[in-house]
Amino acid sequence: MENLRGSILMVLAMAGFALEDMFIKRLAVNLPVGQILIFLGIGGAIIFALIAKSQGNRLLSRDLISRPVLLRNFGELIGTIGFVTAIALTPLSSASAILQATPLAVTLGAALFLGEAVGWRRWSAILVGFCGVLMVIRPGLQGFEPASLFAVQGVIGLAIRDLATRAVPRSISSMQLSTYAFATLVPAGIILLSVSGTPAMPTAVDWRDFSFAMITGVAAYYAIVAAMRLGDVAVITPFRYSRLVFALIIGTTLFDERPDVWTLTGAAIIIASGLYTFLRERRLARRSVAPSAISLPRR
């Protein structure tokens, strides 16, 4: 029953994130990306700061300027700028498809920079998954959209964030991390706005969309945390890929997007590779704690 509830919460979380993306894309019609980042940064920082304070967490701590936290904030910054820009300039369905490669990028980064053992099976899955990304992007072909590279930037940034999170001191709560991650978006948005955009006066509809973006984003964050705490990670994590399903539905119904065969096939390859990599990691983790399997090589 807990796995069922956790799986439902995970699907609801992915629906919430897809709705947040939808509202951001609507905002991008009238507002430059830099201004959107400023709004998201201020709104998110205030919300998570209030939550952190309500939980008795200090907002100012020496640990918050440690190298892992600063690296995590940098990754969040690069990833958010990339993905928000991709949402604004490219179809939501293709940007979301590329984003599904983030777990593969995390596995790749763990092997290259953290010394984690990755065997030929997972290396093959990573390679196949990135081939799926290339199918969505199609560099050098007629359907190539240079702006889709911003989604790749988003994947790289979010992978840096997730890798750095592993080294963050346990004394720092998720709410503290989220507060500072959102706060870093404000100066970044100001810089981006100064070089590539002119501020626009938000309309009443823009303020409404921004409010809904914050509400759905925070609700999705809570849902995903609750899901991961409630059930078995191996059962619940694959439901993360439902975000792409919601993105496809939103893109086709609200933004008149028509994903072609290349995009759909590439997305399927990315998801299949990600699921295989995750299941392989879980299997190896179980072997590593079994007395009869401690000496088995990781492949």
C-alpha cells in the first residue's frame, strides 16, 4: 500500500512540475527569460525560507558557503537558466524529453569525477541514452533547433547540482538548500536581463501564471519528497518519467505542438536507457550488501 501511495505521489509531483513548466512557457510570451528568473528566484526563496524558519532551521550558517553548497548552487543556476530558456524558445515536449537524460548524466559524472565503478553495461546504456538525446536535437539536420542546446545545458547543470548534493553536509536541510538555490537566480536574472532583454510590465494574467507556477512547483516538491520517504525507491523512481507524458499532453493540447517520430523515438530511448541504468544500479547495490556477492565485480 505504501508503494502504491508513493507511486501516486510521484506521478502527482511530475504533473505538478509539468504544470509549472507550462506556466513558465506562458510567461515567456510577454516577459524576457531574465525577468522570469528574477520572479522565480524571489518567490521560491521567500517560500522556502519561510518553510525553513518554521522548521527551526537557520538561514545563515557557515556550512552554506562550503564548497559543495556553492557548487550545488552553481549547478542549479546553470541548469535552471538552461531549462527555462529551452522552455521559452523550444517546444515543451522536446525540452522535457532532453531533460529525462539527467539521471544518465549524473551516472556519467559519478564515474568520471567521484570514482564510482561503472561497468560496460551501464556505459552502454549511457551511450545509447545520449544517442536518444541526439535524435531529439538532430544536429546538422533540417529539424535542428540551436535553442534546444539550452535544454542540454539544463541537463548538465542539474547533473552538477545532484552530484554536489551528495557531498553537502547533513546538517543542512533541503529547505535551506532550496532557499539559497532560488536566491542565486535573482542576480543571475538581473545580469541576463541587462545583456539580453528589456524588462516588461507584467499583466494581470502574467501575475496569475507566476502565482500558479510557484504553487504547483512547491506542491510538486513536497509531493516528490513525500513519495521518496513513503515507499521503496526502486518502485517509485521510474514514475519520474511520467513527467514527459504530461509534457506531451500539455504541449499538444495547449501549445499546438506536434512531436515528430525523431523526438518520440529519442524520448523513448532516453527513458529506456535511464530505467535500465537505475535498475542496474539497484541490483548492484543489493549485491554489494549480500555476503555471498561482496567480491563480485560491478558491471
